[in-house]
Amino acid sequence: MGQFTVNYPGDKSQLLNKIKSTVGDKGKVSGDERQGNFSGETPVGDFEGTYTIEGDNINIDITKKPFLVSTGMIKDEFEKALKKA
């Protein structure tokens, strides 16, 4: 459905803990510093995907998303979340 890669040179286990606490009851993140999956809800529909981490690159594969939400919008929101974490 959509794939993208973002660069994050920081500590991955700390990042995952921060993302999991940020997501809270809005969605789920499961996995470790190598790979995992995530899901969540938006006002326009649900989304799901997987991630793999290779070095400083986080590869995201969106497997389900609302029709009205582009992969680019999801990437932008993901990058904003990384900057906050």
C-alpha cells in the first residue's frame, strides 16, 4: 500500500518506549529494536503497518490506511513523532 524510510540515528529502544507511551490508547505498537508492527485509529479510519530497523534507517510498510490519507501524510506525521521523541 505504501512504503517509506526515515533516518533516526538515536537509541532505538528508548525511541520505541517513547513512541509506545505517546501512542497510549490511540493505537498499538509491538516489537523490538529490529522489527514490529503498529496500528491505530484516526477520525477518518484505521491504519496498520510494520517496521524494520536497519542501522539508522527505519523502514515503514503501511498495510492498511484510510482512503483519504496519503502515504506522504503518514510519513510526515511519523517524522514529527520522531522529532518529539
